[in-house]
Amino acid sequence: MSTPRFLTLPPGVRRTHVETSRGRFAALEALPGSGVPERCPALLVPGFTGSKEDFIAVLQTLARAGRRVVAIDMRGQYETVGPDDPAAYTCASLGADIVALAEALGPDPVHLVGHSFGGLVTREAVISRAVRLHSYTLMSSGPANITGPRADDGRALLATLPQIGIDQVWSVHMEPQAIAKGVPPEILAFLRERMLKNSVPGLLGMVQEVLNCADRVDDLAKALEESELPVLVLYGENDDAWDPRAQAAMADRLGAVKVVIPGAAHSPAVEAPETTAGALTDFWNRAERMGRCTI
């Protein structure tokens, strides 16, 4: 669970919604200081139990380079309503939402970023070849299902959530962990609100996906090669979800640019926002120079 360090929106960042052919998605939108984007937009997709707020610390910096930057809640996450069917939360179904979101941002190709589980979702959009992109970034995401302690947490959630309910999952398991880490009261209150607003079927569907997701790196590599799409694999040197070595190997399989964020773990946009925003901006600028993407 990514834990934002602040919740006050920076100048130029606002709460909004994106209307798409597949529904309405809650979003944070950042615009350049002039209010006029001169470069291609960016779409940021959070991970499991995360939300658009996971990107608060990087939005203003990313937009300052001349872009419209939009971070969203996926269906069933926090402020985006989702259906009650767990089958609606497969990576493929959620990936179709990403295609619709990219289309809704306008005619220009977007820079797509998927964090953690959001990486497994966004790669479905890329593999589908149905989305117009200018670059693609996998942030702290792996080639297949999650393993290790994070997988144990996922299996525990899958077992306990239907039995005790989301309120008890928060108060018995998640809240004590957050308090032990010294999370400030105002952030703790947000984490509680976010968790309790999540769709329970959505949580169950997503956790099934993150625990059982197949390795689709070869499919992704083929789609990237056919489209000549620039790809970045970015992760913290201390990532405790997907092993950094697995992410490095994935980058090699994809022929991707690789950036390791010093001092960061699983949430570089929270733990090292300036370094992360700088790496994304440099990558996006290079991609645009190659593809001459201007508005």
C-alpha cells in the first residue's frame, strides 16, 4: 500500500473526473504553469490498494515540463465506482479501461505509466495494440505474479476479507501496521477512508490477478517491437514487492531503458519524487524528440 506523505494539492493540480466510453474515472489533473500544454499528455495508473494520490508528489514537477498529467483511480478504487462482479477486475478488463482513458484524453498519443499492479493492467492495453501511445513506463512492476511477503499479504487478504469484512481488515491488520510505521494522523485518516471506499469485489478480483498473473513479457516485447514504442522500466533499488533483479531481467527482455531510483523501495513517486519525476521527464522528452510529439 503506497502511503502519500502529504495530501494538499500543489499549485496547478486539481481534482476532476475523466468521462470515457467505459465510465467515469476520478482523477487528479496537473497542468503547466501557463495552463497551456505544449507536449503530449501523460496518464498515470496506480497499483493494488493504491489511488491517484500516490502520484501527488510528482504531478506538479511533471506538468512543469509542458504537459497535461492525469493520475486516475481504476474502477473500484477509492473514488471511482466499480461493478460488484469480481470478474470485472481482471487485468484484461481493467486494461480496456486504460484504452478508453487514453482515448478520452484527446487525439494525441499519451505517455503511459503503470505502477505495481497498474503495470500488469497497462501492459494489457499495450499488448492489445488498441491504444495510441508515445511511450510506456513500467514502474515497480514485475513480469508475472507477485511473490514473497507481499504475496503472503495478498493471500491473507483473500482469505480474511470475505470472512470479516473490509472494516475489520483495516482496523485489525492494516491500521496497526500503519501506526507502527509512524504514519501521521491526517495520512492515517486518508488511508482508512481510501481502503473503506474500495470495492470489496474489486479488491478480491484484483488480488486474484496479482497472485496468479502469467508472465506476458514476450507478448509485450512483440507489441513494443511492432510499434517501435519506447519503454522504460523504473524501480527503487530496495523494492520489496517484485525483486529488483527480476525487474532488471524484464527490462533486458523488453530492450527497455532501465532506471533504478536510489533510496526508494516500492513507491518511487512517494519515496523519491524529484528523482522519479526527473527520470520520467527525461525519458518522455527523448521519446518526443524521436517521434516529434508536440501539440
